[in-house]
Amino acid sequence: MEAILTDCVQNSLRHFMFKNAIFFCERLCAEFPSEVNLQLLAASYLQNNQAYSAYHILKGMQTSQSRYLFAISCFQMDLLNEAETTLCPSNEPGGEIPNGAAGHYLLGLIYRYTDRKRSAIHHFRLALSIDPLLWSAYEELCILGAAEEATVVFGEAAALCIEKQYFYHGLASPNLHVASEGCNLVSSRNFSSEDVSRRQLKNTQVNSLRDIPSNHHGAAISASQPHNGGPSNISLYNTPSPVASQLSGVVPPPLCRNAQPNGSNLNTVNADGSPKSVVNSLVQAPRRKFVDEGKLQKISGRLFSDSGPRRSTRLAGDAGVNTNANTTGVAGNGTSSSKYLGAKLSSVALRTVTVRNSQYWANDNIEEGIRAEIFDDIRANLASANSSSSPGDVRSLDQDEPTVPVGGVVTSRSKVSSGVSEVLGLLKTLGEGYRLSCLYRCQDALNTFLTLPLRHYNTSWVLSQVGKAHFELIDYLEADRVFSLSLRVSPYSLEGMDIYSTVLYHLKEDMKLSYLARELISTDRLAPQSWCAMGNCYSLQKDHKTAVKIFQRSVQLNTRFAYAHTLCGHEYVALEDFENGIKSYQDALQIDSRHYNAWYGLGMIFLRQEKFEFSEHHFRTAFLINPRSSVILSYLGTALHALKRSEDAIKIMDCAIFSDRKNPLPMYQKANILMSLEKFDEALEVLQELKGYAPRESSVYALMGKIYKRQNMHEKAMLHFVLLLPRKK
């Protein structure tokens, strides 16, 4: 019954029927109240976006997997202190973080959101050192401005680490601690810095990388796994549990340090082997012996003796002659995988074994008719193999091309090495482009992304990064083109759509912005990007009060979405509600201290309040984060000029002009500063150049008129003032 219920729950999770999984998992826990089953119930609630339910189920449990799932629940409920205490107990300062790379990544997020940048960087780097394919950790390091060059992170050391995990552990995915079915408990929940409140974690690991030293993945390596690398055929009663490897006994016993969790509600056995509680009816069934064990061992020996101890069958051969050949490694919640023998035997389970406290009960599961057919086929296959090839040839072929299982497919080690090299080569380009983008070296980032193959360049993530780079370069027309292409490629993706709405805002494309907002809302009403687009739409119509309400809705959907806080602050400033504007910008900086837009917003508030010292500080901080922004440089120069540091201000303006000659703002501000210093000729020279870039900018003609007036050149002054008057059509 327990195995059937477990199988039903896992099937429901695989098919995203979370309510069905919760229902049957409650039945499972009521009938068999073990901690493993409670973990499965908590994982079902997490996938159904009910973190509070998982929180109450797991509270107080001490095993590694329970602590990890409980920490996820706390994180999603914004109980960051409790999540940190769970991952790093105060009474165990040197204790290991549960679930290895995933645990360090989660702890890094907690430190980041509690404003402990140095600790966050440390744990993100640890996560990457354990699992070089944990891309999310590298993304976080880039956001924090602490990422190393991608060529270093995804270099030879990373390749050796990944190959070691494949070659020595033979599992499909490094750092994925699941049994042979490969079913994840907690999947499709994103732990990104912006969308974590709505999506659960993907690829939840089940055990710490160091929990079981001789098995990096925490999954039992047994005869039940296909040693030629093919997918295992697990019978109905042998459904593995993704978390059973933590609590179940494996062979040899010293490998299981967490084999018996605390609590009296678990099924245990007496010294004589009798169960203390009700166990699976399949386990308690009377033992029926259809095949003589001695003969079975002889058959197993003959099957593998002629070809020598091949790498892909050595484990199976050892298991066949071992005195404990009846037993298999645990792969389920109170059940085990079945033992397979040869090509034909891979589809029939010899025994069903349940493990409790390193005690084994066996129930044979072979019908006599099937047995006879299998053994006949074994003899025929063995004779055919002997006639077609010699043992030396088989041994030579296997030694030349050793194989490993990857994703249920057998492949050679050379192909695995080649695949790892290709994946890391791709990550080097993507990682370096993203790192440069986060450092606001936008042109370098664009050049890096252009080296990608076209099939990868034309994906929503890459195109959104390219669009953001053009946005930072104030190239709004090109950003519009790239984001439009991204929407055509992936109309379901919301990546970068908040930035795209701001691009359309600056271009004053009210029709396109309105259409974009409507499409995003219809795609996902619970995405903060959708409401950011809607808020920009109202802001463009000068309806700032409604825009504030909409941006607040975006913040409610994801309190860790920094850009929504910043946009809300801009609207408060437009309403001259500086107090709430300051609070919104500070909330954004609490989430992302390198969010330069918020530093810029605070600088603008203090500039308008004539608090020039504070203004200069915030503009300078924004400049240190994004030293290539001509807008930030322009206002920093304005603040310096207000502080009577005009010479420094002119130098800053020159840097701003050099950074972006298409931006008229720094040239205009430089002319203002020169006029205040009574350097009229230099000011007029700058303004004449500015007229070429902005021939219809009225403020340019007004300033030139003032300068001519100060020089007593009244006719020229009058001419420029007349140009300011509206013309009749």
C-alpha cells in the first residue's frame, strides 16, 4: 500500500496535478507516518504554492532534507532569519549546509536580501565550486558585481569537476540527488532575485554533497540500476522516492550517516528482525522460492565470465555472486529497486526488497513460465555471443570506449567530455556577456553576445540582455527593435518587458506601450513586469496617481522586484511627494544595492530640495556603479557646480559629453556653467555645437539669447528670443 500511494503521489507531481498529489500524500502520511512521507507532503504543498503548509509540516524536523525544504518555505514566506537559522544552526557553527550547492545558493540569497554582501558572495562562490553548472549562482555574483571572468569560472577546473561527477558517479545530472527515475520533488520554482515569490525552486537537491562521502549524489548505487547506462525498468511496487536516499539504509551500512532519523513514528525492527509496525503487505508476504539460488548464481557467473569483467557489468557481476545477492540498494520510500540480470532480465524483477534499519526482507516476484523463458533466452544469447566474438575482443572494445549513463542514454566518455566542453564554451560566452552587462560595459557586452551562434542569439534571454544594453546606451530605437524581436521569438516570455515598457515611455510611443501592457496582462496577470508596463502607460498620460497605485500592485506581487520600487519612486517625485519617493528608492536599494537608478532618484530629490551635499553623494555613488552614463555624469556636474566647485563640474561635463555626444544635456549644462563663470565665448561655442544635435531645442536658443544680452549684443539676443515664439501654420 505504501509503495502504491508513493507511486501515485510521484506520478501526480510529474503530471503537475498537485492537488491530487496532496490528497494521496495525506493518505500516505496517515497510514505510514514517517518523516520521508512528510517531506513528500511538504514538497507537494511547495509545488502548489502553499509554502505556509510546508512550513508547519516541517517545523522542528532535523534531518538534512527536512531542514532544506523548511528553509525554502521560510524563504518564500519572507522569514529570512528563520531560514538562515535552519540552514546554519547556532549550536553547529561548523555544520554542513544541507543539499550542497543548492543549500549554499539559498543561503547566499538570504545573506543578499539581509544586506550581507560579503557573506552572500562567499556562498554563491561555494555553490559554483560544488556545481559549476549552477548558472543562477553566477547570475547573482554578476548582479552583486563580484563575478570573476566567465573564462575562469567555466574553465578547465569546472570541466574536470563535471566530468568527475559523471565518470565516478554515473548519474545523469551532477548535484541532482534523486533515485533512478530522476523525479524531482520541488521543481519549477525559480529562486531568482526578482521572481522568487511566485515560482518555486527548480531542481531541488535531496542530500548534501558530503553527506555520503563515497557517493557524491546521495543515491544508492545498486544492481537495480542498469549498469550499461540504460534507463532502469522499475516495477509498480518499486517506485523510488526522491528523498528516500537520506533516511534509508544502503549497503554497506557505514555509508548511511542519516539512515535513522529521530522520532518514534518511523517503522523500525526488533533485533530478531520482526517489524514493530505495519509494513508493506508485499514485504510480509510468504516467501516463495521458484528458482534455486545456487543455480541462479551459476547462471549469473556464466553470463559474465566469458567476456571478462567489463566496466559496464562489473557491478552486476559482483552482485550476482555475492552472498547478499538478494538485496538491492534502496530507491524508494520504504521500498527498493529490483535486481536485473542481463538484457532480458532487465524487464523482470527477481525480488522486491524493503529495507528498515539495515534489515532486509525479500519477496520473490518471478513466475515459473517467465523464468523458463528468460533462462532459455539467456542460454541462446550466450551461445550467440560466444560464436560471434571472442572474450578478448569484448574486453578490448570496452576498455577502448568506456561508457557512462547520461540522462538515461548510454554514451562514451569521450562524448561526455566533448559535451561538457561544448556546454562550458557556451556558458563562457553567455556568462561573460552578462557579467559585462551588469558592469554596464554595454558595448563590450553587445560585442560578446554577437559571437554566439544564431540559434542561441535569437532566444528571449539573450535578446532581452541585448535590449537592456541598448537601453543603457540611450539607444532607444535599437532597443525597441530588439525587444520587438524578442516578443516575436517568445511571445510568452516576460524577460525584460519592464525595461521595454520604459523604452517605449521614453520614445513616447503611447499606442505601442498600451498594446504591450494589455498583452502582458493577458499573458500573466501575476507578473510584476506586466503591471510595470501598465504603470508606465498611465505615467506617459501624466496620470501619476493611478500610476503609483499600479506600481504598488507590482510591488505587492513581488516585494523583491527592485525596479518596481524605483518606478514607484519616480511617480512620487512627479507628484512632489518626496518623503514617499525617498522610501521607495531606499526599498529598492535594500533589495539591490547596485541598482543605480534608485541612487540617481535619491540624488534628484536632494537636488530639488537644494541639499547639494547629499545630492552629490548619491550621484557619485550611482556614477561608481555605472561610470558610463552621461545622464548621471551630467547631474553630478550640476551638483558640483551648485557646491561652487565649477572647475570639477566642467571636467565631469566633458566626460559626459565624451561618453555620449548624442545626449544634449551635458553640453547644455556645460554652457550654463561657463556662462556663470562669465566665459561667454566658450559657452557660445558649446551652444553652437549643440544646435547641430538639437536644432529645435528651445532652451538652447533661450540660453544663447541671455548670453548675447549679457554681452550687450541686443540684436542677436532679440533674434534668438524671437525664435522661441510659436509660429503660425
